[in-house]
Amino acid sequence: MKSDIAFGQYCEGDSLLHRLDPRAKIVLAVLYIVVIFLAESVASFGLLLLFSAGLVAVSGISPRIVLGSMKALTFIIIFTAVINIFWMQGETLLFALGPVEVYLEGIVNAVLIVLRIMLLLICTSMFLTYTTTPIALTDGIEQLLAPLNRIHVPVHEFAMMMSIALRFIPTLIEETEKIMNAQKARGADFTEGNLLQRAKALIPILVPLFVSAFRRADELATAMECRCYTGGAGRTRMSVLRYDWKDFAAIGTVVLLGAAVVVLNILVPGIGLAM
Amino acid sequence: MKNIVLEAKNLSFEYPGDEDTKPVSALRDVSFAIEEGSFTAILGHNGSGKSTLAKLLCMIYQPTAGQILLNGRDMTAEGITEKDIMDARREIGMVFQNPDNQIVATVVEEDVAFGCENLGIPSAEIRRRVDEALEIVGMRKYARHAPHKLSGGQKQRVAIAGTIAMKRKIIIFDESTAMLDPLGRKEVMDTILRLNKEDGITVLIITHYMNEAAMADRVIVMNEGKILTDGTPGEVFSQPEPLWEVGLDVPQTTEILYKLKKDGYDVPLDVFEPEQCARIIAQALERGRS
Ligand SMILES: Nc1ncnc2c1ncn2[C@@H]1O[C@H](COP(=O)(O)OP(=O)(O)OP(=O)(O)O)[C@@H](O)[C@H]1O
Ligand SMILES: [Mg+2]
């Protein structure tokens, strides 16, 4: 079914990563990002690369999917690489093209920064998007941020908005298809003409779609009111998130990894990252 | 006499107009009393004020005049707070026409739990109620499904489960079968009948289907914001003329029996069960005109 696409990049599975508490996974992702930024030397990057490969293996998600997601970053990767190679000054001059001098440090730096970007993407996708359903993620965020309620940040309301949006994406996609078919039956053509013409052809889809979305929103609000919804205060949940040893073990592992990275930075400095 | 659980006294309601529209008077002087455990059908053509009435009874709107008594308590009196209304909504609830626009969660059981969660019920108790409610509507095996992948009838049963999990005593169904195919309609009607007969829930259904209305203990016919007739299906449908006058149908069985009677056959008018009706017609034709 087409409407499944809308449910993010979640890959069905039952791996250890899938079973971690969503709150733990958010914490893990943040910690891991910190660890990635701690890494400076080639050795510590090596360690992180190994660890990330391990994560992918544990998740049971095909490495091809993970590498495929890198495509989106091609431009950023090339851009940072070029900037670092050509603009960075260093000690070991490799060659010079007129005014442009390329140093060994520049190349190492480029490689490490590109690695860093890739590691960041792998880590967030392994912990969050691939192994956690959007709805679990929303629950996790809501509960992690719950203390902010006390300083009047509407955490619950944002989480509710998120989950309603997730609930209605498939419904609205279905509706869009229906409207498109209805307009096609009236002779509308969405595939031909230049960009402007095609954009114009979308108007008869967007207008009814918005009208219907607002009507839905109105009815949903009434239905929620009817079911005693009055916002987050005094609300309980049927499924309560619970940490167990797995979550603590995972967080412990990443903390240890951070320590190892710091030690490696000092013990095996080599040529490192300069920024 | 049975306990009166819900009573409307001289209810009127006007939708306030804005700059370029006049206020719309949707209900005028509507009164009735609903007995505990009864099954009432509300009929009326489009725009006759049925949905407005349902929303007033669920306290979504405030009446412009008149009173609503829930278990004898005047819910329109001065000094009724938001909290009182919330408490009242534990007793009375509504299932709407479009199943898509009343399902909040992305997992069936989470949606059924939504109302209970709002009431602040402890998790273990919610779990128990949700399982029970899903069992009652026959959707237990879909508990972990995504609602958007269910059929219309199934979605509507999920919505019903959501309101029975709240242990409500009175449920109003506002054309809850209107968007369903015959099979889905039957699923939902069977569920509603079971809730009424087995669990003693007081049911009000708003419907355009006369055969659904014929299943009720009582039929209230609305026309232009007023009650046109009110009585048992037998009483209401055995006088089809006033209904026809305002553009409403009667059940097919009644229509045939009525025509036979007019032609001089001796038949009763209050038989709604097709098999039974066929038998009566056959007998009457054998006997011939009186
Ligand atoms: N939100 C609104 N604002 C203004 N007028 C409204 C609104 N909703 C309904 N009305 C008007 O109130 C009257 C009663 O409407 P209501 O929706 O109660 O009818 P109904 O009997 O439920 O009809 P249907 O069978 O079509 O559902 C109608 O004249 C309608 O135009
Ligand atoms: Mg209506």
C-alpha cells in the first residue's frame, strides 16, 4: 500500500535495538553524538566506525539500506571534503596547483569530517528512525521532556500534535489519491506541461484537500472533547514505558565507548582532526 | 416505571450567525425522557436538528433555552462547572458518523484506551477495560493493528469500544452506520443491539434507515427542529401519512401492509420482521378481502 511510505523509515524488526525503551534510545543517540564529537584521532574514528558497524549488525537491518541513506548527503560530503582539502593549511605539503596548496593534514581532515557526518547519520538512524516507530519516539520525547511542563512548555500538546499528524498522514494520502482520481476523471492532467502548468493543476487538489482537512480537524476536536480530553493534566497512560537492564547496559556501553575514545585520542594521537 | 436517566425539557437551540448570516434556529421546544436501558431511534430528514440534539445531550453545545437532566441533575443550571460536565461525560457519550474523524491513535488498542487515559484511570485497570471492550465489539485480534488499515465497520466498532471502555451508561450513535456498506452496517447494528440487550446500556441511535429504527423500543421523529411524533415503532409507523408528508419513509414492511390494509385486507401494521410479515401477507391473501 502506498500510504505505508508515510510511516517514516521504520524497519520492522525484533532486534535488541528495536526492543530498547524509546527514551533510552533518545538518550543513547544524544550520548553517541557527543562521543562522535569527542573523537579526534584516526584511531578513535576507527573505533567508532567499528562500533557503528556493530550497531548495524545488531539491528538486523541490511547495510545496503543504511549506505543507501547516505546518498542524501552526497552534496554535503563533497562540499566539506573540497573545502577541507583545498583550504586547510598544514605542515606536509603534498602538491600545489598555482595558488592552491594541498596538505596531507587537509586530506586527513576531510576524510575525518566526512566520516563524522556519516557516523552522525548512522547513529541517529540506527537508534531512532530505523528501529523506533514514530509513535514510540513521540511518546519517548514526551516523557523525557515532561519536566519542562513545570516551566510551562506545552510538551504534551506538542506530542499530541505529533501523534495526531502521524495518525492522519495515511488518511490524507488516501484522500489526496481520491481527489486526484476525481479530477482526472474530469480531464485534469497532472503529468504534462511545464512546471507552472503542473503547479496550477495541483490547485484543484489542494483546495478540496485543505477544506476537508479542516473539517476533519473540527470533527476530531469535538470527538476528543466528547471523550473527556482536556489536555495533559491528570491524564494517565495505558502503556507505561519501563526501563530495564538492557537500557542501562546500552547506555553504559556508550559511556564506556566515550571514555575509550578520549583515551585513544591521547594515547594514539597521530594526525588528527584540526577542528 | 423505570428510572429516567436522561431528560430534555423544552430544549431550544440556535446556531449564532455571524456578520452575513442570520442565526439558525435548529431546535425548538423539544421535550422527552429516556428510560434506563431503553433503545430509542431518532428519525428526521436532513437538517431536522438530530445531530444538534445529540450534541446538546452530550453537552458539546449549551442550549439557548430549556434544560437537560442527566440522572435527575440539571446540567444546564447555574453553577455547573467544567468538571461537572467532564463527570457527566463519563456517563454519556457519542459515536459519530465518520469513523476516520474520531480515531485519535495510530494503534487500535491505544485509541480504545484514549478516553480512559483522559479520565486518569490507573494503567492496569485501563488495560483490563480495553481488552474487555475489544472483546465485546469482537475486535480483540486487531488490538495491535493500525486503524487506517481496517474496514469502515471495524473502525466504527473500535470507536464503540473506546466509549464502552469508559463504562458509559448512555451512548448516542449519530448516523454511525451511514458510511458503511451493508455488511459493516450489520456488524455495527449487532454490536449496538448487544450492548443494549446484554449490557443494559441505554442507546439512542440517529438513523436514516427505517429497518434500524424498527428495532428500537421507541421512535422519535424530528421535523424542522421539533418533535413530530414519538412512540413505539408500531405506533409511529402505523400512521405513515404524517411521515410521508414531511418526506420520510416508513419500513418497507409497513408500507406493503399499509397498502394492503387500504385495499381492504385485514392486516396489522406493526410487523417489522420480513419473514413474519411475509407470512401475514400470505395468510391475508388467502383469506381475501374482508
Ligand atoms: N455549525 C453550524 N452552524 C450553523 N448552522 C448549523 C450548524 N450545524 C447545523 N446547522 C443547521 O442546523 C440545522 C440542524 O442541523 P443538524 O446537523 O442538527 O441536522 P441533522 O438532522 O443532523 O441533519 P443530517 O440528517 O443531515 O445529519 C440545519 O438547518 C443546519 O443547517
Ligand atoms: Mg446529522
